[in-house]
Amino acid sequence: MDEIIFLVQGSAPEPYRVQFKKSGNNLTAHCTCPAGIVRQICKHRTRILHGSTEGIVSGNERDVATTASWLAGSDVEDALRNLGAGEERLAAAQKEVSNLKKNLARVLAS
């Protein structure tokens, strides 16, 4: 099993501990931020998986590339891809609703 740990500065005074473990095709990631503690998705884990070094204060920024490479072929890859697609659909729906509201405002004003 491979393991990499990062310290990431978030909104709390103390950095969050972000731990990634890879065993075969299984990839796990844990974070000590409030969202991570209650097993919700957090930006600290997803940023690292997307190759971002933002906020890392543990001095091992080079390990981000290794961690990001673990995503390919893992059980997390599809879930992360599906989340991205869902976020794109949400953004399109929000834009559509905004346009519909503008249209309603025009109709009401005429």
C-alpha cells in the first residue's frame, strides 16, 4: 500500500491533514477539515487529485503529481468524472433558470 500525507492550510489556524492511500485500484482520501470529518467531499482532497498544490504547507508539493496519477484506473476516477459532469449540468440548468427569470421580468414589465 502506498500512502502520501499533506498538510494543507485551510480556514482554521492549524493546517488540515490530508491523507491518500492507494492499494491496487482502490484509492482512499481522508481530510481533517470539517467537511472531511463528516465524510463529505472537500476541496482539499479534490484539488490535490486535480493536481493543485494550493494551500500545501507540508513542503511535499512534488507528491501532488504522484497522488494525482493514482486517480487513473482507480475506483475514484469514475465518481470524480461523474461529479464533474453533474456540476456542468447544474451550471447549464442555473443559466437556463436565470434566462427564464429575465424573460419573466420582461413579460411582466410589458
